[in-house]
Amino acid sequence: LSPHPGGEKAATKVNSTLGAVLLLPFDMAACHSCVFYFNLFIFRQRFPFVAVLLSFLQAVAPVLPANLIILPWVVGLLLNGRYIVAVILFLVTAKTISHLDEKLYEKNVTLVSPLITSLSLLLGYRAFGIQGVLMGP
């Protein structure tokens, strides 16, 4: 018997939400990295691992939108006169990333805004160091 009748439900909900908040950036990082590598490989672009590294870092610590990572490759294609390929690469990557983000947020964190989650992680880290990552959300 627990001291509070609803205590087990609340503890389970807090545990699942905290787990989702902490693991979501790494799930997103893995998905983004795969999308960027696959798209750059299909379009035969150089340095796909640079995009993988940038997308992983961006997903773990979101500072800029993920769609901006593909811009150097798009600009390179535009400068080489491959306009259609550049537009297709950008649109496919942007649509895939936005769809994956939507599905991951929908699955993991339905009650917590992504912006609030990112801010709470950042502010918790800034205030308390690595322990603040757990205390922030």
C-alpha cells in the first residue's frame, strides 16, 4: 500500500515524462543524422559525415533549425548550376526532418512543449551543471 492512492500513477507519469524529455534529443539526433546521410548519399554530395555530425550536435543542443544544416550543400549545388537538384535536396530534407520531428514529439512528449523542454534543459544545465539537466525539466 502506498501512502497516497494516486502516488504510483503520478510517479509513473513523472518517470515516463522525464525519460522522454531526456531521451528525445538523442532519438532526434539519430533520426536527423540518418536523414542527412541518406539524402546526401543519394544526391552524391561530398562530406556527408560533416552533416551527420552537425545534425547530431544540433539535435542534442538545438540552437538553429535542423533544416539550416543542409544549406551549405544546397548553396554548393546552386553555385554549380544544379538548381533543380538543390531545390529537391532542400525540400526532401526539410519535409522529412519536419515529419520526423512531429512524430517523435507526438510519440514522446505530448504534454510538454518542445521549446519549454529545451529551455528547461538549458537553464537547468546553466544553473546547476550536469545535475541541472535532470532538475531542469
